[in-house]
Amino acid sequence: MKKLLFILLLHFLFVEISYAQSIKGYVKNTDDETLTGAVISIENTYRTTISDSKGIFEFKNLKPGNYVLITKFIGYETKRTKINFQE
């Protein structure tokens, strides 16, 4: 397993669709290469998504609050990222 953790860079996209909000971001490794097919989930929920060909992922319809994103990719260590998601 690679010793370097990959980097999860988050950009927050606030969308007002029936008061729905989303977290959108992308996954890159420490060499700044995007990771296609990384699995990103929100801890203690059933919410899971997979990064696309550009490493981009999105969770829609989230309420403001504190979340922990868990990102997994074969050959890399699992990354946990705390998010304080505000309106």
C-alpha cells in the first residue's frame, strides 16, 4: 500500500433547489493526479458516490451540519475528512 495519503480537495457549491444544498469536490493524489473511481461516503449514513473521470464527486440535498467524508481508492490509505457544512 502506498504510504502517501491522497489529498481530498473540497469546493463547496451552494445550490438553492428547494432549500437543497450540496458538497462538491474532487479527489487527487499527492502527485496532483486525479483519481477516477474513488469511493466517497458520508460517515454514519448510506450516502456514497464515486468520483468521475476528472476526479469530481458531489453529494446533493444535504442539511447544514458536521460531516465526515471517508474516501477510499485501491492501493491508497483511507482518508477521513471533517467538514463543517454551513448554509
